[in-house]
Amino acid sequence: MRLYSRRQLIVSVVASAAVGILVAIGIGILPVGGRGAGTVVDAESPAPVSSPASGSVAAVEATQVLSEAGGGYTQDERENIEVYERLNSGVVNVTTEVVAINWFLEPVPKEGGSGSGSIIDRRGYVLTNDHVVKDAYKVFVNLASGERLEGKVIGSDSENDLAVIKFDPPKDMTLTVVPYGDSSNLKVGQKVLAIGNPFGLERTLTTGIVSGLGRPVQQDSKTIIRDMIQTDASINPGNSGGPLLNSRGEIIGVNTMIYSPSGGSVGVGFAVPVNTAKRIVPDLIKFGMVKRGWIDAEYVQLFPALIEYMKDKGGSLPVDKGLLVSTARKGGNADRSGVRGGTTPVRYYQSVFNVGGDIIVSVDGMTVGSLADLYSSLEDNKPGDTVKVEFYRGTKRMGIDVVLSDRAEYLGGK
């Protein structure tokens, strides 16, 4: 018979007790905080369902090894930490001053809005939202180092709610640039990270997933931002203009707005795709605006009273949605291509326009039923591009090619 010393006996008893505890935990009978550790509770019944793997010694040891190898963090946590530590200094806080009128009708500076922005070039270019800097008298860029530098809005585009700010960094400062990614191959369920300054809390990180793609969001009667990225990553006031990043730390979108009946974050945020930003930023830097094409005509969106009037005067209409061409400017690209305007003037309340012209229903392959649709169909087309325009003349559907003019020149010359 083997004899044990007093010390050996104590160690043996303690070890046996420890094994007993591990076994008890593994089969879910040891109550810890009201329930057995390592157990799963069935939603249909309070009875615990055993989960042997989570309570096994091998699983515990494997978790400890992985945890120690990663500094105590999971792979997902290490990914988040790495992206934040590498890029948070490339995200700036943008504040503005606007001009207000005091009681004596004098213009006075006043604190404006606050948002976020991404440094996209070491020369001091910052990408943000147009609504962050709109109507700003002065713009300030607040860096991670604590420095507050005055900037200048060098270009803005309300149709995509994007703007570019330029500030002059100190010569001895190397800026962190947040790199562009690609928004063309995003998938619903893909992890995303947002860095911004919600409620003035600088460089805050939130995470989530891509919740939806291709969302159209209407800003006003003439503007629909198409192909927006929907995310459940928290986007609150102050996040606007900041980057939505993929797990590699690349910009895939510019955080723009939340859908919030209550005014708080409700898990539905929207970001402008980065491919839109990549397309228009060169124009914003070079021209201060986006050069877009146009079809030189005056349009009236079909509405019920107009449809009834036209039916009474000319019989049945082939469509109830589209743009009636009131006037095709003489010598303009629409006129040269064969688009016809109306010939009979009518008055509707304070508006006067012509009826009897062509009804445009498609531009560049996109169905056009409103003025916002027309703007959207031409949003990514430059002056000089050729687009196909489809319209009804009477009951006959026709199609022609139109070489686009410069929208700004046409609208500015009206």
C-alpha cells in the first residue's frame, strides 16, 4: 500500500476537489449567480441544457492559450483596436462659425455646427459632409494632437452631401491619411467601423455591419442620394462627415445621416459610398463644384390636374409619370437632337408653362418620373457625354441620343 505524507495528502484532496468543481460546472449543476456556469437555457423552458464543450478543461485551456497569445483580446477585438490605433489621428473634428443677425440687425459671428472629417491627403485635404460646412463663415479643423487650425471649404456638392476642406498643416507635422477603399463589392453583413466625434466626444469608435445597400434617400424635391449604405453602427450628431471603414481600415463610405423619429441613434444610419467620393473629389478640388451634364430644356413634372387637362384637350395619355418638355431652348442640345417643347401656354396658379411637348420617361437607362429622377439620372454624367433619352410624342415612344451640355452654365444663364 502506497503511503502519502501529510503535505501530499492535502494537495491530492485539493486537486480532487478542483476536478470535481470542473466536472460540476461542465454538467451544469453548480449554481453560479443563479445558473450553472457554462450552461445554455432553452427559451421554451427554464431547465438548463448542458454545453459540455464550453465547460470542458480542454476548451478552457484552449481559450486561455488564444487569449494569452492575443494579449487577452479576441481576433475581432484586436482587429478593431488595430484599426482605431492606426487611423484615429486621421479623423478630425470640424467646427464652424456662421454669420447671424443680432437685435440691431448687425451681422455677428456665431458658433455653427460640428462634425467629423477624414484626412485624405497629407497636404491637408479633408473629406466631410456638405451639411457640416454649409453657410460657414469660418471653418476650423481640430486635430488629434489638440491643435486647432483654420481651414477653407474649397469645394462642396449638395447633391451627394460631400465637401472638401483644405488646411495648412505645420511643416514638421506628418498627417495620418485615411485610405480609400472600394464600395462596389460590399455585402450585407460585412463588418464596418465608424470613427467620429459624436456629441463632441472626439475620436469615438463604434462598430456594426452593413445592414443594407443601394438605399435611395431623398434630400429635397430635386435631390435623391442614391446607393446609400445602411449600417447599424451608431451614427449620432457629430459623426457626420466621418469615415465608415471596413476591417482593413479603408474608407467605404462617408457617414451622413441617421433615420431617427426620436432624434437619437436607432440603429439605422446612412453613408455615402466612397466610390461616389472618389469620383467627385477631383472636381471639388479643381473647380470647387462638380461638373455635370444637362439637357437644355424646361420641364414640368406630370401631376393629376395636368394629366386631366391634357386628356380633355388631346385625348388619352400613354403615361401618368414623366416630365413634360415645356420649352426646348432654341439651339440647345435638346433642340438640336429633335426634342420638342410645348406650343400652347397654360396657367396653373402662379406658374405658366406650355403643353403639347414631348414627355420624357427615361434618361441614360434610368426611369424618369420626377425632376429628382432627372437630376439623379445625370448625376454621374459629365458635359460632353452622350446619353439616350426616351420620350413619348403623342402615343409613340421614341429614343434619341443627346450630347450633354454643362448644367451650371445652362442654369446660370437662365
